[in-house]
Amino acid sequence: MALNLLQGESSVHMGFLLPTLHQLQDKLKRLESTCKVCQPLLKALQGGILKRFGEVMKEPELIAAAILLPKFRTAWTTDQSILTTGLTYIKEQLEISVENDTLCYSSPSDEEDFFASMNTGHSETGELERYLSCSSAGGMDLLHSFPQVKNLSLKVNTAIPASAACERLFSHAGLLLTAKRSRLHRKSLESQLLLKFNSKIM
């Protein structure tokens, strides 16, 4: 079931990963008390999840991605340290986006614009608090009411396809990746590829 969720076509947000893993771990823990025969299998599954996803489950960006999906927000885990990590990351990113916006759109001659940055940080934090406390459990449409949160949600929940990096490499590599050059050492191939990328500079 967890694989079906993660490999599905409708739930393609990065924020689905951690809630799915946490639910899977909870279900395996509940099975420990009822399933005496399958204890080694349960232990192996739990160990495999921790081995593969242990470090990933601590990534602030992934935690933030889950929090910024209206379906989950902060309900997907009871571990306050995880939620604090994600919320801290979100607040930092919101502050950075506010600073970038004020740098782009402020006019230095205007006294009001000069002091406007004092209030914007508080309003973005207020927007996050309103988003988290919003009672409606709507879908992604709920984010339209919170523009800064929506922008950050789109940023952290949009994944680059795994093949994109390879496609870029092969499209730029051209004649370097041919059958005649299949025995090139990794360093030599890397050097030739970098020279080809930078040929316009030279």
C-alpha cells in the first residue's frame, strides 16, 4: 500500500514521503504485538526502513514539504523535534523570500518602504500560523489563501525527475559518449566533458 501511494500518479508531492514512512513504521510497530510468528520479518522491515531512509527522515526540507501540504500539516507525526525542525526551516525560507521581495520592489527614497521590512517578517510568520491553524481540510486549493506559504510549498514539493540530470548530461556530451570511447577512465571522461561544456569560454 505504501509503495502504491509513493509510486502513484496523483500523490506526486515530495511531502508524501515522510508521512507515508511514519505511517508504515507505526503500522509495523502495531503488528509486533499481534504477530508473534513474523517477528524476524517485522524487525527486518523496520531495520531496512531505518537503513534506507534514516537520514532522509531528518532532512528539514522534506519535513517542511510534508508540513506545507494541507493534507498533513502537523498531524502526520507526534515527534515535536521533527515538527520544530520543519517549522524552523519554513520560517527561515519565508524570511529569505520576504527579504528578496523587499530588495526587488523597494524604492530607497521612500521612508515607508525603508521601515516596511520591520512588519513583513511578522506578517509572513502570521501567515504560517494562520495556515497551520486553519480548520478547513481542503486540498491544495487551500494554499491560495496563503500566497507566501503556497510559493514555498510549490518550491519544496516539486521534485526534479530522476532522469533529468542524465538527459542533460547525454544531450551535452554528444560524441563523447560513443562506443569508441567506452573504455575511457572516469577522470578523463569528466575532463573532456568539462572542456566541451566550457568550449565557448575558451
